[in-house]
Amino acid sequence: MLMSHIARGAALALTATLALSACSSSKSSNPLQPAPAPASATAKEVVVGGSNFYESKLVGEIYAQALEAKGIKVIRKFDIGAREVYYGQVQSGAITVMPEYNGALLATSVDKTSTAITTDEVDAALKAKLPATLDILDPSAAQDKDSVTVTKETAAKYNLKTIADLAPVAKTLVIGGPPEFKTRQQGLVGLQTKYGLSFKGFQPLDEAGPISIAGLKSGRVQAADIFSTDPSIAKNGFVSLDDPKSIFTAQNVLPLVYKSGVTPAITAALNAVSAKLTQADLLAMDGKIVNDKADQSTVAKAWLTQAGLA
């Protein structure tokens, strides 16, 4: 009986297919005949993610609008949380495209023992060790590294130019950063193993956001993990210390994707963004959002238009 149902269903499907083929090849102007669907209507629906800080949401918005400009339907899922939260969602396919920083992705989620430093080294290590469901697309020239940043007064008081200069005074200083900075290799773990730094204390703050900036300005912390493209560094005269031992590796902005969720059209649109996005572009856009309180959607649209991608 089961086989007869299968055979009957196959025959009905074949009949319907032939009938539809005949209709589609006809030149009839029957108004009830549906028009052929445009190519964009068949594109996959894409979930674009964004972490819980402004730059990730900005880049996520750029990705989303670039895809929409190609007729691809996008669902935005921003303010997800830290990498420890969203990485598994990309791996499972709940998120299709996620703005990432290649070095941080490698060191926190893919290979904590990696010694890769340059963009090429980091990307090669990622491609070799990412789970089978994941892939990275082309990196942009834009980078946003973590940095150990101090006020100009603290830098002058202790003659600080590099992270290594903190060695004699770290035990008297409180350092702040997002909670996960305490356990990351590109965080307190690396500062201890590479520079031998043991701080007086660690203060959990936000991810290079207004709480971190306020904490540094008020003296609640004397050093903080601030992203290198944060406009607050220049605005407040902060000093980001050089990193001669490269605890903070290449951090190129690129898309992390759920491999089976992207098509060639999706990949091409995202790679076109990476080909155009520069460090200066990222700094300028971050400044508009942080200092001018501009809307991320408006900023993203203006950049895409200027870049010829909208």
C-alpha cells in the first residue's frame, strides 16, 4: 500500500509539472496566470546578527543593507551579546551572517593556543580550524583591535608608552573591561603570560562602551580595554599603549557565515563590502555614531551610497 501511494503521488506530481510547463510556455495573456517571480524573490532569507556594541551593529547594518540592495530578504538580530553568546548561534544556523574580528574570533572561540598574528596567518588558521558549518569571507582593511588604554595623566605619571611599561606599576592599578576580558588570552590571561602583569584588581565594565570610558575618566579604573577605533580615545586625549609582544593580533572586520545559509550572490555582496571598507571609513562612521549621535542605519546607508554599493 505504501508503494502504491508513493507511485500515485509521483504520477500526480508529474502530471502537475507537465501542466505547469505547458502553461509557462504558452503565450496566453490569461490574467489569472501568475507572472514569473523575479530572481530576488527566490534568494535565501538571511539573518544578520550584531553584538551588543555600536560598531558591531553598524557593520551588521551595512551588511544587511548591502544584501537588501541585491534584493535579498534580511532579518536583523542585533544586541545579541558577546562572542561567547552568539558564536553557537552562527554555528547552528540561527544566525546566517555575523560581523567579526578575525583575531579575536580565532583566539576566543576557535584555537586559543594559536600563535597567528598577521591577517593572512589568522585567516589561514581560521579556515583550517573552523567547525564544518562555518566559514569566513574576505577580510576588510578595517581593523578594530583591543587596546590597553590609559588617561594622558596616568601615561605621564608612570612614563607609559607600551604595555610592557606597566610591569613596575600594574600591581597598584585597577584595569577594566568587559567581563570576558578577565578570562581571555587577548585579555588578562595574555597580559599575565606575555607581559607578566598582575593588576591590583579587575573591574567588569561594558564592551568598550560609555561605562568603560566613564570609568577611565573618573579614575574608577586606571587602565581599560578600549577598541582602537573608538572616537573617545582622541576626544578625551587617552593614550593607547603599544603592544610590542602582539597580545592583540590582527583584528580585520569580516563576515562570519553559516556556510549552508549563504549563496554566491550573498557572498559576492558581502565581499564587495569588505573590498571597500577601510580603517578611515570605520573611524569616521564610529565618530558620527558616538560623537554626533547619528542613527546607525543612516550612517550605513550614506557609506554604502558613497562606496557605490547601495
